Amino acid sequence: MKQTHRKRTGQRLVEKFHAYLLNHAHGLFSSLGRLSRAPFTSAMTILVLAVAISLAGCFYIVVANIQQLTGNLQASNQMSLFLKEHVTETAGQKMADQLAQNTNIETIKFISKKQAMDEFKANSGFGDALNALDNNPLPNVIQVLPKDVLDSREAIDNLLAEFKQIPQVEFVQVDMQWVERLQTIMMIASRGVTVVGILLGFAVTFITGNTIRLELHNRQDEVLISKLVGATHAFIQRPFLYTGFWLGFIAGFSAWLIITIMLLILESPVEKLSSLYNSSFELLFLSFSEFILMLMIASLLAVLGSWAVLHYQLRQLKPH
């Protein structure tokens, strides 16, 4: 008897679970069908939402591409130690080997006069004019990349003062001011993306909420009848919440399409410009994980906006 009772209980739970899933599936797809029966209104709402979401996405991807350009910033922020004229190539190389033992230095590279001249000829476009020189006026140079170059300005200053005290060094070239400015600009841009994203997120929430409010108003009689027969607020809210979900989901997908099309339009000119500067820069597109995250955020914001409106409006609607 006990086993039979347990079996019946288990069957009832399974049946309830199946019924629960069927109810939600019906609400999900029936809300999509209701949107399709008003194509113009639905398309206009989705388009407005997609533009708002794509604006936030565009700001994000622009900053991501700029960060890609500055991603190798640490490798380009090196100190150049210009050695005095009398320092020979052998002495300069020996000095570079000694400096490499410094624990504050990440990497070090010695550039001889000949190497510097060959590189200058190759990149300056004045090869013929430079061949007319009697001697090589360029000094031997040691390029130093400090450790944690962007994290501690005090450590950089101490290392700079240490290099300046070396007798064989004529002068040390380092410009950290532009690095600080660039880092500050990137910080402002990143925070700007966050602020814009939050504002546009509120816009998505309010637009969806207003759309659901109008939908609720149009179906007011249906809602009142549902209340009269004892339907709970959760049951009444379900199709409206699914409508909000579809609005956010489709708008998120449309925003991804807008961003992708814009990047595809810009890709060729950007690559051409990059090649003119002998660079191999490639535009970053939204990754699959970022695409999924965009869909999730757009859907969640739309559902939240719908729920907030329904939570308030359903309490105001009372059968007479």
C-alpha cells in the first residue's frame, strides 16, 4: 500500500510539473503570436529598443578597440639611454648586460650606431641623403623596459635618477606624461561607457514598461474577468512578462545585427588605414559570450520593466 501511494504521489508530481511546463510554454509562444498580430507596433517598439541597446554596445566596442590599440602600451613605454660619443659598441653591450641584472628592469636591448642608422634609413625615407654623411652621428642606445611601468610613478622616477648618474650616459629619454594622459582618457571612456549603459538600460526598462502598460490597458476587460474567476496576479502577469521577454530578446538580437553591420562597413577602411601605417590592426567584433550577455541583459531589463508596471497596475485594477 505504501509503495502504491508513493507511486501515485510521484505520478501526480510529474503530471503537475508537465502541466506547469505546458502552461509556461503556452504563455511564451502565445505572447509571441500576439506580437506578430500587431507587426507595425511591435516592430516600432523593438526598433526603438534595439537602437538604445546598440548605442550602448557601440560605445562598448569602440572602447574595446581603442584598448586593443593601447594593449601593447607597456612594451612601448621604454626608457632610452643615449650613451656618450666615446663609449664603444663593446663597452655599451657590456653596460647593457650589467643593467640587465637590475631587478627593476623587465627587458633590455642594446642598439649600436650601425643598427640605429640602418633602421633610420629604412624608415625615414632619406636613405640617399644619409649615405652622403662622412660618419655616423647617431649614438649607441640602450632601451630599457622597467617593471610595472604603469603602476608606480615613484619607482620610475627613482630608476630614471639612477640611470642619469651613470657616467657613460649622455641623457635619458622618457615621457610618462602622455602615458598618464592616455590612461586617464581610457579610464574616463570606460566609466563613460558604464554611465551610458546604465542610462540606456533605464530607457529599455521604461520603454518596455510603457509598452506593457498600454497592452494591459487594451486587455483590461480580459484581466478583470480573470480576476472575477479567481485568477492570481502571478497567472495574469505571465503572458505580459513573456511579451516583455520577447521584446527584449528580439531587440537585443537586432542590436547585435546593427553593431555587426556597422563594424563590417568600417572594417575595410580601418584595415586600409592600418596598412598605411604598417600596422596589422583588426577591428574587434562582439564575441559569442558578449552576444549572449547582451541578449540576457536586454531580456532581463525588459522583464523587469514589465514586472514593475504589472505589479503596480494590477493592484489598481479592481472588479466593480
